[in-house]
Amino acid sequence: MSKTTAQKKGLLERLKEGPVVGDGSMCMTLEKRGYCRAGQWTPEAVLEYPDAVKQLLREYLRAGADVLQTPCYASSDGRLKRANITYTTAELNEAACEMAHEIAQEGNALVCGGLTPVMSYSKGEDETIVRGEFESQLAGFIKRRDIIDFILAEFFGYIGELEICVDVMKKAKMPIACTMRIGPLGDLNGVSVEECAVRMAKTGADLIGINCLFDFDTCLKTLKRMRDALDKEGLKTPLMCQPLGWRCPETTNTKKGYLLLPEFPFALESRQVSRFEVHKFAREAYNLGARYIGGCCGMEPHHIRAIAQEVIKTF
Ligand SMILES: [Zn+2]
């Protein structure tokens, strides 16, 4: 048993005891602070401005997050190349693991290694290339299994791609979570919410759900459809929800969500949710079966604090 798991309860134990609070926005928040480039959203800040990234992680921890995700979204070979980033996935992920672990130790938080969708899948390249891109992301988390508590595949637009990713992730022999960026129209190939939910559960992942692109109301409706579909199949996999911190109701019936707003990404302030809305969302998500509740883009530390306060009141 690793030092980490010997000293603190792991994800599966915590899920059995009550809701787990996730962390919040990373790239979008770092961009506003001057440490990340809009457009590519690549994570070179972990090497260039480590203190700034660590401070944001610390704010989530202090606000009540039970989990800190490794800040390495978009650290895949294809995405780095497209953005002309010369750092490798290995370098970025190693630094992200170290800093998430360092800050998690200031509290009792878990460290979650995050995997990102790859461009080779959407381009229709051979599955061996797609697997290779996931393997190179996963390698850093396997190497640092002494400090990584579980792994998460997030922001997937295709259920088929997610199934391949989870299959690769099983090599790590760690608890697995996964989320898709789906709304009412289902995945990018039109696979329904219900089918996505059932197929996600059947990958054997320990936690499944949705993140990003849509606001609270839309995510809650999607979560309900997922829970109903799982119940119908007798599948008990707990749900996870990490929505946007902005309102975007007019994008509900699209596949791109808030990316379609004219205000994206530089003028979303007037759409920001309040903490009152976060309290309501967290309660409703819990009632729909979400056992891991956090935030994605636009969910700042004070929003995470509202989630923690809401779920801690009862549990
Ligand atoms: Zn997001």
C-alpha cells in the first residue's frame, strides 16, 4: 500500500460515506489572472508560473474541496503540438502531479490525475494512435502512483472515445472517474444521454457524469436522464457533476453549449452564478444521485465553498 492510501481515505471510501466536493475552474481562471492563453488553454503555467497555479489549488482546498485535480488539462501530444508548446506531456504532467500533491497535503484532499480527449480520435486516426495518446497521458500518473489517488477522464464529446480511454486507464489499477461534456442532444455523434450513461457505467468506471459546456439547469436535467437510464438497467454507478459557473440557457439545445455565446471567453461576467444558486444546484444534484459535486469553467473558489457548505450542512 502506498504512503498516500495508508494515511487517508481514498475516493471509494469517501463516496460511501457521503458526497465528495470537487475543485473548480483552472484554465479560465488562470487566463483572467494572466497565466494562461485563451484559445488553446494549454497548461504550460505549471512549469512557467508554478506559484500562481499552486495558489489557485490552495484556494480550492481552503474553500472546502476534497479533491485537487492535477492542473494539466489539454496536456496531450496533439494539442501541445497544435499550440506550438515545446514542453512534453510527461514534463507537464509530472509538474502538475507534484504541485497538486504538495497543496493537497496542506489539508486532507485527494489528488486526481486528469486525462483529456485527444485530437487523433476526432480526426478519425487509427485506434492505436488514439490509445498511444492516452497512454502517454496516463504514464505520468502511473509513475507517480505514490501521490495520485484516482484518475479522471473529463470533457469527452464522444462516448466511443471515452470507452477507449477508460480501457487504457484500467492499466493504472486505480479508481476511475469519467465525465462527458454532453447536454440534452447527447454526444457529438448524436448518441443519446441515456445510451451514453449506460455505456459509461458499463466501462466499469467507479464514478460517471458530466462536466463543462452547460449551466446548472441543463446539467441537472441531463443528470436526471442519466440516473433514470441507469436505474432502468439496474446500474448503481454513482454520478458526478462539474458544471459551468455561468448561465447559458439559450445554448441548451446545442452540442457546444457556452462556447457559442458571443461573450465567450472574455465577457462572461454578467452571466456568473451567485452562491445562492450554487447552494440550490448542489442540493438538487445530490437529490438526483450526484455523489461527487464540483465545478468546471467559471466555478471559482467561493462557489466551491458554497457546495461544501451545502453538503456539509447535512452530512
Ligand atoms: Zn470547463
